[in-house]
Amino acid sequence: MLEMRPTCENCDKPLPNESSEAMICTYECTFCEDCVTNELKNVCPNCGGGFEKRPTRPNNCLTPNCVTNNPVSTTKKHRPINWEKFKIIQDAFVDINPRNR
């Protein structure tokens, strides 16, 4: 089950469950759409992978699999990008489709 992290790891922007701006990589590194597009250029600074829209957890509890029964995380992972280290990763992967990295 996804952890559903509450903020962007880079800029600390709130990304609640219902946010349409939350983006995640395969390791669930979580960034806002603005950071992914304009800063990271769709390259995860932690793994080098690409990003996809994070799904939302249902609010309606018609099934037991809803946000009430499985709350989203409240633990922030604010880790602003170390641009000196990330530049090497970004330069290596930015022009390669994430599915081919």
C-alpha cells in the first residue's frame, strides 16, 4: 500500500490525499508537479527514474480500502535537492525515456 507522503520532498508544498499535483517514482519518492516538470525534468534525484501521477485513496468507505481505514502518512520527508550531486544524474538520464533508463 502506498505511504501517500504529505509534502513535496524538495519544496515542502502540501500534497494531501486529494492533490492532483502529487507525483511519485517507483520508490514512492514524492514531489509536486511543478518541481518534477521545471526543476527535476522528470528525473528522480534519488533513483534516476521517472514520475507518474500519484493516485488518491478513496474517501468513500463502501469498501474497507479507504482513507478512513488506511490513513495517509503525516511524516514529512523534506530533503531539498543537492543540485551539485543531482546534476550528474539529471544529465545522464534527462534525454532517455524513463521506461528505458
